[in-house]
Amino acid sequence: MSSPLAPDAVERWLRRFHAPPGRPAARLVCLPHAGGSAGFFFPFSQALAGDLDVLAVQYPGRLERHHEPPLTDIADLAGQVVAALTSPAADADGLPLALFGHSLGALVAYEVASELQDRGTPVKALFVSGRRAAGCPDDIEPLHTLDDAAVIDGLRALDGTEDELLSDPDMLRLILPAVRADYRAVATYRHRPRPRLTSPVVALTGDSDSRVSLEQAAAWADHTTGPHELRVFSGGHFYLSSQPQQSAVAALLRSRLVSGHADAVPR
């Protein structure tokens, strides 16, 4: 079980880009994809700051945390996030907590939600994006075992990393260790049988995501006894990078966390 972190450690893990003007309806914690950073969720923070306290997780091994070794295990990542979220520095106001994870972040968010429920504090809602449900067979080639050229080709194929970045040798030296660590974490993840969540679960996916079928995304329903739904957006694995889809997802988050769960499908 994770122990709460000191305030300076919490600040390393959690980023707040916009402070809400009043008391928000809930705290939304966003967890990025493999190789991603907290800044990926800046547009969501900007769009939702009037209603929600949006925090984005910064994994070790990237940007200002580049000097820290990246973690290579989903459970370790989840444990550290739980420790940050349960520290008095992050939880002093007792706001309801919701989680949004994309790709690798979806697995981390699921594990965080499960541990928090085990502690008696289920989350308000879990949003899992761009990831087949935990426990679904993963037949994707383990990129962390391949050479740099193959890893870079894999990143280009997903269309989630700027080509200028992938063509810069200095930047690649900085980002590839974290990318490999994240891919290793996904490839070695094994779902542990555990009680189903009681929280609402919303699965989001792109209609042309080559990594996640609609059936695999819909299978997240098997991980909750509460309301569940599947929302499909136009685009591939990184449909979230499109401004129109960002607006649509922000509206969905607002409707579920501020206005309730009117469209959720009961189990």
C-alpha cells in the first residue's frame, strides 16, 4: 500500500495549469499516454477550469523530471499516483475525484481507481480513452524490445508525436528512454482479478484506432457494477489531438461531472 507523499513530491507528480475561480464540482486527474507528458492535457484544463479542478500527472523521466529514472511497471506508476492523490497537500478540500487516462494512462487510471476503492474511497467516475479493456489480450508488438528506428517508426504510425520532434536527434535522446519504459510497462502489464469498480466507467475511442476495436473498448463495462457507456469519436489512436474532438470530450466530461450522468447506461 502506498504512503502519502511530501508536498514537494506531490508537486512533481501533479500539475495544475489553471486554478478554478470558485469551488469546483470535482477534481479531474488526467493521466497521459506512453511517452506523453502532463502538458498533453493543457487544452482540457483550459476548457474545464470554470467547472473542475483539473490536474495532470507528470510521470518521471520526462521534461523537468528527465533526471529521474522512468518507471517500467503499471502498478508502480499507479501506486505513486495514489500516494500523491491521498497526500494532505492534494486532498485537503475533499473534492470528489474523477480520473481520465489515455492509452497507457487508461491502465494506470484503472489501477488507481481500484486501489482507491479498496481503501474505501471510490472515484466519482473513471474515463478510459484509447485503450482496450484491462484483461483483453494484447497482440501489439512490444516496441520496447526493438531498435530506435523501429520505435520512432511506431511513434510516427500513431500520429501522436510531432514529426519535427522525431527528426531531432537531441530531443530523441531525451524522450526515447521514457518511451521505452512506458512501452515496457504496457507490454508487461497483467490484469489481476479484483472486485469490480462501483464507479461509473466511460470508455472513449477513435473510430479508426488501429490498436483498439470497438468491442475491446466496450469491454471496460465488465470492470464495473455501476453505470457504463462507450463513446466513439472521429479519428485514430490520438483522436484527442484534434481540436474539435478536444471540445467534444471536454463537453462530455463537463456533462458527466458537473451535470450528472444522464446518458450513462445502467448495468
